[in-house]
Amino acid sequence: MIRHWKTLILSLALAGLSTPAWAQATRTISNRAARGDHAPVTVELHPGHGVTLNFRPVGAVVHRAWLDDPSQVTLDFDDTRCALVAAPGDCAATVIHLRRIQPLAIPGLPATATTTLTVVTDRDLYTFQLAFPNSGAPAYSILAIQPDAPSPYASAILTTQIASPAGVRWVEQGLLEAQRRNLVANGDPLWERIQALLEQLKQGRPLREATQNAGVSEALVVRLAELGRSDAGITQGR
């Protein structure tokens, strides 16, 4: 039973899922949407409430963030160095908390109904439009940025590639990334089962047979491979 729950917890974490209680306060968006590829995502800041931007699911490290209009919002980070003006290059945050404040009168800065938050990470550039409603209740307190979900076609291609030497390396690297995110630890029963899976893949066994023998779900292995890949594109014949 313990082994079953550890597997379930890791699977949910890697898939970017949440428990029902957590989901009530959390809104999830794709990494593509957070980048503002089509239009910036709107984040509403209600009076007396804040919103936390969580970049941990995508493994992004925030180096810098700024507001076009800083008169209504304060920024807090999980790395205190980010607040030091003298050392902005040392910032390595993964979480940003937005807090609405009473508007400040800043000379030369016109009052606006919305403003733009720009976040620079080690991987991407993100833009969010901040809005300031004066009525209603917030629908969420956490905005979690999740990895872009691959298309079913791309997932099918990746599944066929996992049994290749390159695919095995992706799973190995994905396991190390999951360990870095504290989703699994060396010596855990699940860790040992994934090691057994890797050994069978290296011996040339098909993915389905290897997962059944090792007691690991195929979906979990695909997610680990996605984590471990060095690039985002999936092309046939790689």
C-alpha cells in the first residue's frame, strides 16, 4: 500500500495534477500561455488578497521581474537576493508573490487600470497583465505554470523512442530531475523500480514489457523522458 501511494504521489506531481483541496485555490496554465505567445494571461489582484506565481513545475529560475506600473503592486520572492537592487544578477527565485497595495502617487507615472508584469527566467520570458477589480472574490491564490502538454502524436513518437539508447538516457536524466525537485529520493522503492526498468530497457526489452516487469506505469516513464529531454521538439526518426 505504501509503495502504491508513493507511485501515485510522484505520478501526480510529474503530471502537474493537484489534490481537490489544492485545486480549489490553484489555477494552472501552460508554459506557452504564460509566455504570452498569443496574448498575456490576465491575473486579477483583489483588495486584501495576493496571488503567487509558481514556476517550479517547469523548473524555471527567475532572474529578474519588473512592473510597468509599480504603484499598485509589490513583488516578493522566495529568494531574498531578488529584492536587493545592488545584486539583481544573483536572483534565483522560483516563486513570485504579488500583493496589491493602495495606489501610490508616483510623479510622472499616469494612473492605469491594468499593468504588465515581465518575468525573465533562465529559460523563457513571461508576460502577465495585472488587473485590479474592486468587487468580487478571487477565484485562486496560486497561479502554477505547467509544462506544455505534448500532442498525442508526439507522445506516441516519444513512447517508441524510449527503448532506444537516447530514450533510456532521457529517462535517466528525467529521474535525476525528479530527484532534484524532491519528487523521489535515491533508495526509495519507486527509485529502485525505475532503476530496474532502466536495466531492462538497456537489455533491449520493449517498453511495455519492461514497465510491467518493473511495476512502473508507462505514463510515468513517458513523463520522466519528457523531463529528461534536452530540447522541446519531437521529430520522427530521432
